[in-house]
Amino acid sequence: MEKIFRKRIESLFSKLAVEDIDAVVLTNPYNGFYFTGFDCAVATILVRAAEPVLVVPRLEYLRAKKETVYGEVIGISSYEAEIGPYERVFIGKTWDLVNNILSEYGVRGKVGVDRANLKVDEHEKLVKTLSREITDITKAVVSLRSIKSEEELKAIRKAIRVAEEAMRRASNCLEKGVTEEEVASEIERVFRLNHADRSFNTIVAFGENAAYPHAKPGDRELKEGDLIIIDLGAKIYGYCSDITRTFICGKASEKQLKIFNAVLEAQRTAIESIRSGKKAAEVDKAARETLKQHGLSAYFNHGLGHGVGLEIHESPTLNPASKDTLLSGMVVTVEPGVYLERYGGVRIEDMVLVVEGGCEVLTSFERLFF
Amino acid sequence: MEKIFRKRIESLFSKLAVEDIDAVVLTNPYNGFYFTGFDCAVATILVRAAEPVLVVPRLEYLRAKKETVYGEVIGISSYEAEIGPYERVFIGKTWDLVNNILSEYGVRGKVGVDRANLKVDEHEKLVKTLSREITDITKAVVSLRSIKSEEELKAIRKAIRVAEEAMRRASNCLEKGVTEEEVASEIERVFRLNHADRSFNTIVAFGENAAYPHAKPGDRELKEGDLIIIDLGAKIYGYCSDITRTFICGKASEKQLKIFNAVLEAQRTAIESIRSGKKAAEVDKAARETLKQHGLSAYFNHGLGHGVGLEIHESPTLNPASKDTLLSGMVVTVEPGVYLERYGGVRIEDMVLVVEGGCEVLTSFERLFF
């Protein structure tokens, strides 16, 4: 396991070689996890050819010691307090500690920082405290993380299996009179009993509520003729899954069928257009054009998809403005939708792995229910 | 309802009067919720004596229209796309739209911004785009939000009732062999069936896992003699609750009893010291000193508590470095804890309302189980 993380750090530094960067300080905890295996560091310090150093809130010190696969852990406390005999805690400010560590490692040159994650006040403190040249390396980390390794794909596939078990359970609950909350509860129970947690707020939307792409489950009871959108994801070993299915209570009307089939066709067209080297914006366009032919593109009010990994939304982005290019090893969602005010909506979402010349659809739950 | 929000906006502007601020732009969605009733705005624009304007992601437009109690909603899309007949969407950049709206309202003077929430890149764009003097008004909003109104207290009390029902359910599950995940699942089921959701990641920690203050529920089975920490909170109508109890499986050992009683005494001492006008750091000190008398203060590795409201952690902060003063109407947690590596931990957490001359303990779940 340790080897995996060491290799990732080597890859990062080789990406950064041209910029002549001596050390990297990461403040996005997901970036920290990617290089160390622990998910709550306030700063992760990477120095070429050395073990990472994780700065964690004092209360996370013991958990960090247990869960960190590769790296040395130091707790941080902003105030004077008695410290336990088994703790290694620095009392003071995070950036002073980071500065000390960089000095201990003899770092004199440029320091890379994942600037995109920083709040304006933190950034000011960092710039003031680190008496070194700082450069933004967000893009290098984002691009590394966007290409999934075999180990990462294994975790993602596991997260998908749990999500699909939850979708199966949900689909078996869809009797008239059940509430959105009851279905959400069943879904999250399946996650817990499979050693997973949700990777985002579970969406269960009945009837007119299915017109809200990010609906929150409420006490709405299922009625005959309702469209039903269920969007769920499990998180396991740190990795997320994300799948949406649209069901119907009873027999679908002609209008419902028309919308459903248009969305399904849009998704199929988009998936068929995916291959390594393809522009993400073009994949979005494939779906949008299909919906346009059905007179429904004005009701597709969001982007087509997004990368999934340690974060539920990560690089690349699939929408009309995206500058991203799809590459082998990326895992993305493909999720066209159509939403009609006071009526409901249809969204169908699958996860795919981009490969040379095409893609592998990772989710396998059936899409058709009527 | 609309009146409540209008009054809050008036209060904010009267707080800001000395600074001569003409308009306020909020990017923390909780701040937006506080003044409008909607929880996902990317920018909430407040102009003195006018209705707020909410800028929301296009996909949230319909939900925002439904849920916003006070304010006008505009969707934002960063890319060209066909727009539905019932939508009001601006295609372009958020800060250009905000700038246009401020101009429409004739705002020429200073604009207040909740700077603490802004990421460094967003802040740069904002400064570049808004051709107006900008000033940080985070503190004014934080201090307004820290004093709870009657309506807010009603929501918090409701969130506490749901949390305590979940704690009751959890306490009834604590049979040997049950796993942390199973208990967490039962807790979250109670939330859902009471029209609530969790307000933070539920903590259920058995035995040695109770040494991690922020443990994640796993497949650890409950064993005779285990200390059990359960830390849970419900969220309803946007408001959070937060309560922790420590149980034991079977008969408590002398050592367990000693730790438990010390933590209980620390909590009691701290709660008894609370009154309007008291320094938050002194309340923390009351708890820490009590634990010191028991030789346990080195194992209390976090602050004593925090404000609770729309966010699970908000102002004020109760720790040794806090500069906050407790005031009537604040709702805070009091949660001393002792954590021993490879052994377990004890934390007892209640929510209290600060009043003149004392405090009202809002949580009522019994603290003693052996």
C-alpha cells in the first residue's frame, strides 16, 4: 500500500519537474488522502524523496496515526493546553509549523500549493508566513487524480456494487403510499450494512418534486402515475459512486414515455461518442443535440456529467463550456435529464470508464422499467 | 415568515450603519438562507429597503422559486444553452450578474461581502469585477446569527427532540454483537422518519474506537466492557442539533467510572459557569480545571464547545483561545471528553441556551447509565 502512495508522489514531482519545485503543501484534504491515505489533514507536506508529513487537528491525531498509510503525523493546536503522553502536538499556527517543517527538510526553492482550495484569509496567512516562492500546482494534482489506477478502479467498482444494491432495494420499496424519506432511509441502510456511507445527499423525488434536479427527500407519498427520480451514491475506502434511475408508479403515460425515451437516447448517443481524446464539451453536445431533436433541450438544465473519485464532483467536467479532454482511465458520469415545472422529470445516470477508442460502462443496473 | 427575514435584513443594515454600506453580497449559502430561506444561493444580494436577489445555479432555479421565502430568484449558467419558458436565467459570470444587479439598484457606495467564505480565486474575480469599494462584513453577519430568535429556538428544539428520539433508539440497540454501523443506521432512520436529516456525520464508536473523537462507524461489534460514544445531530427546517452520550456494555469498571464521573463533573462545572456576559474561554477553563483535578486534563484534546444553528459549528467558540463572550440567546454545546489510546473515551455533550444570569439546558436525555 505504501508503495502506491510513494509512486503517486513521484508522479507528482515528475509532472512538476519543469517548474523546479522542491516541496508541495496540500490543504484540500482529498488531495492529502490521495498521497497519504488519511482524509482530514489541514496540511500535507510532500518533499521529493521523503515521507510526507501530515498536519492534523489535535483531536484527529490518534485516528490519523492509525489510518495514515504513508507519512508522519503531527497534531496542531491553536492554543496552550496539556498534551497527552502519546501525542506529538505543535502548539501554534498551522503555517508556522509548515514553515518549520519545510526548513527542517532544507527546502529553499519554490513551494507548490493547491491554491484552488484556499480561502482568501488562509491564502494571505500562507503567503505571509512561508518565506518562500509559492506557485499554484492545483492543475497537476487534479490531472493526476483524474486518471484512475487499478486500485482506485477496484474501490470505485465496489462503491458502485453497493450503490446498485441500494438502488435494487429502493426499487423494491416503490409501492403507492411510501414516502420519499422512507425510500431514502432504506437506501442509506443498505450503505451502512455494506460498510459504506453516502457519497452525497441522497435524492428521492416523486411526481412534481422530480422537476427539481437536487430535490431533498420529504414526506411526499408515492401516487399512481408519478415519475420517480432516485439519485444515490455510496462511498467506500474513500471512493464514491453515483447513479440515477427514473421509475414510474404504475403505467407510463405517452408523454412520460416520450420524455423517458428521449433522455435514454440522449444518454446512449453521448456514451457512444466517448473515447480517449474526445473533447468533453462534444460529449455534452451529443446529448443536447439528441434532446433538441425531440424538442426537449430547453429542459435539460445542467451539464452532462462530471468526474468521480475521492470527491463526488471532480475533474473532468462534461458541459458545453468544458475545456477538458477525456483520457483513458478517467471515470465520469453521463446523466442527461429533462425537467418540467409542476410535472416532474427524468434523469438517467451511469458511470463510465474512458478507454482507448471507447468506454466501459461501469454501472450495470437496468435502465428500463416500463 | 417574510416579515422575519425583512427584520433580519434591517438588523444587519442597522449594524452596518456606521460603515455607510449600501449593499451586501453574501456567498456563504447559510448566510443566504438566514436572510431569504433558501439554502443554495451562490450569491445573495441585499440592498437596503429592497427585496433580496438570489443568484442560484440554473439547476436549482425551480427549487429556489419554491423555497425562497423572501427574495427574487435568478438562475446563473456559465455557458450558452437553450433556456426553458418558465426560467429566468443569466448566461455569463456570477460576478458580472451581481455587478449588473447592484447597478440596477443604483448602488454606488461601499458593498459589504462575507469575505471569510470566499476562496482566493473567487475573491480575486469579485474584486476585479465589482467596480465598487468592498468591505468585509463577516463579523456583523456572524454576530447576528449567533443570537437566536424565538423562531430559531423553536426549530432547534425540534431538532433536539428528533436527536433525542434517535439517541433513545440507539441506546435500545446496544446489545453485544451489534455493530457501530448498525447503530448508526438506526439513528439515521429515526431522522428520516421524523422529516429530518443528519446535521453531521454520525459517530458511533465502540471500545478502543471511542479514543477517536471523530470516529467513523465501522463493522466493530459491541463487546462486554466496551465504552460506547454516540454523537449525533438532526437537521430540520435548516437548523441543527448536537448531542453526545457515553454508554457502557455491561458493568462499568472502576477506571471507567472514574473517567465518566470526572467528565460529568467537568461538564456540570462548565454549565454552571455559563451566563450572559461570561467569556467563552473561562467556561472552557472551568471544565479543563476540573479534569486537571482528576489528573485527566492532558486527555481532553479538543475545545469545550461551539455555537449551533444553521451550521453545526458556528459562532461562538468555546476553547482556551476564544475571544468570544457568551450572550443571551446564544446556543452552544458543552462537551468535555477524555480519550485514552487503545482504551476508549468518554464524552458528554449537551446544548444550552445562554440567558441572563445562567443558561437553560436544552437537551434532556439522561446522562447516567450505570
